[in-house]
Amino acid sequence: MKEPQIDKRDVARELARKYSTMTHDELDILEGILVPMKFAKGEMILKEGEVCKYIYYIEHGLTRQFYFKNGKELTEHLGVDHTIFMCIESLFKEEPTHLQVQAIEPTLAFGLPKIKLEEVALHNVNIQILYRKILEESLIISQIHADLLRFESAQSRYKRMCKMSPQVVLRAPLVYIASYLQMTPETLSRVRSSTLLDD
């Protein structure tokens, strides 16, 4: 069965609805810079040592952003349908990233090339607002994750994640969720069991 084709115009509209109102001309410009990308399950989207050149919008699929520390993989971010991801330091410094990004499910994403986005944002105020709001959202998500790890108990961390990202909790392998919440898979299993008993 053939997959339904996702129209770039529809994605431009989705982004405008989520981040900024736009004129028809601005939608045309945004649609013009979107780059559709398909990734198979398990495929690497970005490898360590590469430079991140895009802000990625996931139309559908599931991704994980991770890095290695003392020989262990640590999950930094889990992305799902209609969310944004990027390797922010690599994107802005134009330097090789320490992070890696992998598709956990077959994923259709649309890339917003940073260079083109900045060019068009100079002349289009609503695209400028969209760019700023995407960056604000990304920073807030990072801050929430950092605070979760610093201040919350294992059970609170899991409950917050269930509220904030229910699709990720349903679809991502437990080992990645545990890593994202900085707990062992065994602790996560215990937390999940006790959370089910509480409900």
C-alpha cells in the first residue's frame, strides 16, 4: 500500500498554526525552504562529528537524541509526531556535534535549513517570530528536562513524562525512556508498576 503523500504546504500551515500566523506569501516562502526527509527504523539522522544544519520537524515517527558517556548511551531527547528537534550547539556554532540522532520508528521529517531560515526571517516578520518561538520552545523543553532530573523523584519524573509526552511513553522502548529519565530499566519497571497501582 502506498503511503499518503504529505504536502509541503500542509506542513508549512501546521508550523504557522503552531508558532506564528502567516500571510500567503510567507507560507509560500516557508514551504519553499522545507526539505522532506524519510528515515527507516534504526537509521541514523545525525552522527557524532557531523554538523547539524537543520531544525527538524517530525511529521510522523519517533526519534531519539543520545550521546556516549563512559561507554554508556545516554538519551537526551525523544521526539514524536508534530514536534521539533535539533542539536542546538552544533546548529549555532556550526561545529561537529557530540550528539547523535536516530529514528526509532520509520520517520518522515521536514528540515528547516538554518541558513535559509535566517535569510528569509530577515525580511518576513512572521517567519522571524516562528524562528524565535521554535528556539524558545526548545530551550524551555531542555530546562524542564534538566529540572526534572535535578528536583523530582523517580516516580514524579515518570508521571510528568506521561503527562507531557504520552505518545513517547506509549511508543518508545523502555530502555530509552529509562535513560531519558536517568534511571535503570529495573527502577522504571518498579515505578511503572507502582504508578499503575496508584491510578
